[in-house]
Amino acid sequence: MPIEILVPRFGWNMESGVFLGWLKQDGTTIQPGDALFKLEGDKAVQEVEAIDAGILRIPADGPKEGDTVAVGATVAFLEVSSSTPRAETGPERKSQPVNDPQPKPLLPGPLLRSGEGGALPAASPAVRRLARALSVDLAKIAGSGIGGRIDAGDLRAIETRPVSRASSPRARRVARERGVDLSRIDGTGRNGRIRERDVLALGAGKALSSTRQAIAAHLLHSVKSTVPVTLTTTADVTELVKWREQRKGTSGVVPTFTDFIIRITAETLQKHPALNARWVGERLEIASQIDIGVAVDTPAGLMVPVIRDVSALSLVELERRTKEIAEKARLRQLSASAMQGGSFTITNLGRFGIDAFTPIINWPEIAILGIGRIAKQPAVFEGQVAIREIVTLSLTFDHRAVDGAPAAAFLQAVVAGLVSKPEASAKE
């Protein structure tokens, strides 16, 4: 019988994703571990791999690039012959129609519990991997195989799992244009098919995309979990601006202002490690190395890829790394792991003409530094009023983790690093 290829769950809050295209063609021989298609979920783009072997069969009404697909939805099948190697071993699975509408009952508790004289429910390694991908507890499923063995059909039939919904091509096009999640619409067509007018009936309001929902949930969690305080000050970066202008006339790399402040911030965090920390449950953990997240504006929303071990990078290496991750972020080529595990975040709104703002902490970190625009302003320099290049810095920190005085000392040290001769931090 054919093996269903299902949409996996990348995170606990993920209910649907955006299908970004097939990596294999219909009729291709597939082996376990082969990348089948790309899926966007919770800001990251992932390649979904096969867990069985067979011949790929993509149905004519299968998802197209840009379609919203529900977690657990069937997108294609693997055709298996008697000679095709299978990832599953053990008793032969009970034959079951692919579109069997009868749900398998959920049991009130685990069938067997380890440590209580029992063992885990019988299921193949492939089925266990699929269950993990769908966040399904195998102990709560009644298997339809021999001796209660659980197969992929049992997972598919769980009533609580979101189901895929048929939709017309015009409905999908309008949904993409408006950022509407089709899995949340009740269709008025035959057998619940979603039509264009069902999407239009949502009105002028625009539904949040899965990426926007993930961003919103993360920010809301940060606001609820921290006691944010923002300190604002200015720095005279005239010497840095001059240094960059002189650098443009050479064959060397010209780092951006963001690159330079990332370097200064890393140097400062080495001397003020209390700000280089993150929450682990209710415990505050000082990070062992300096991993700085850099906010990148993309068409899909704000991404924060992390530059690992910044203090070990030269300015040339740092410039190359920031450019690389920014490009990957805009092309949606970042994995979820590339945006996790940071110890401090920097966000720059200077290019939008913003002077000062209140950045939101990138939880579970405890601090974030906001950079405003560099503007010519009158300032007192060496006892006289002169036109200088001034930038505004905004540090938001979690008052639960650190007090105002050490946070102010850190910000003061960042300013000192920016005001000093750029060559001191321009090690290559």
C-alpha cells in the first residue's frame, strides 16, 4: 500500500506552514533521508526528509508553491513494491484504505508505561519519527496492527490533528495575496471546498501569516516575561565616520557601522559579562561565549540570525559573516537553529532615519541594544561648539536580571569604545 507523506510540525505552536516547492520530481526513487520538499514554519525554512523508501507520487491536486498546508496534511505518497526497501520492520501492517474516514479512538491514558512493568507501545522507528514530527503521544493511540501495533495510518486518523482542506486555485491565489491561512477557513463549496468568495468574506482585514504570528507570539512572551527598562544616551562617532571614509579609498574591506558596533559590543560584554546572559527556566545563566543576534528586516518579517563567538572574529571576518547571514535571512535560507542560542541582540533602525526607540528584549536574553541614525549635530568638542557626527543608543535590559547601575556602566563603556580611535578595534 502507498505510504503517505505528511506535513511535519516544527514547533509546539505550529498549526500550518507554507509549502515552498518540491525538491524531487514525481516518479523519483526515494531513499530514507532524501530531502522531499521545503516548508516554512515559525519563521524558519526547513527541508522535509523522507522516512521511508519508495517511488514518489505527487497527486495532481497536491500543494503548489505558496500554498498554506496544515500540520498532518497528506501532500504526496511513496509507492512501495515488494522489492522496495522499507524503514519499517516487524509484523506486517494491517491493510487500510488511504482515505479511511473512520478515526481511531484516543485512549484516556497510556497503554503501557515504562517503569511500571510495561514497555512503550509497539511501533516501527519510522512511525516513532513521524509521531515526534507531529508531536503525537504514541501511548495514547490504539494501534490497528497485529497485537495493537501502531502504523502511520493510526497517526493520520487522530481526530485532534488539523486536516487539510480542499480549495480552488483562485482561492489559493487570493489567500496568498492577502496572507490568509486557508486551514482556518470553513469552505462553502461542495464537501467543504474553499472558494474564492470564502477568502474574500474575511473582509478588508488581513490575517497574520505564520511568520508574523510567530514574531507576535515571541514578542508577547518577552513583554510578559521581563521587566524592561530602557537607557538612552548619545555617542560622538565623528572619528569613526572619518575612518570609514578614509577606508573607502583603499582596497581593504569597509565594515558597516553595525559591524563596528557589534565588535565594540563584544569587547564590552567581555568586561561586563552580566549583560551576556539568558534565562534558563527561572535560572539566569551567564553565556560561555559571546553570540550576538543581529536584527535583519526581510520581506517576510524581522529575522534575528546569530553570529557565533563574535569576540574570536576579526573585523574582516565579522563583516563577511554579517553580510552572509543577512543575505540568507532575506532569501529565507536560515534554519531555525541559526536564529537560536544568542546571548545579546543588536538592532539598527538608523537607515530609516530613526533617532531613538525602545527595542524589545529578544527573550530569553536579558538585553538588547538599539542603534539610531548618525546625524550631524552641534556639540561641545574640545571646549568649542562644533558640528559633530552623533548617534543615539538605546539599551533595554531586564531589571529582574540586572540593576540600572551595571547596565548604565555597560552602555557607558560601549560609548567609550565608539568615541575612541577606530583603529583600536579594527583588528584584522
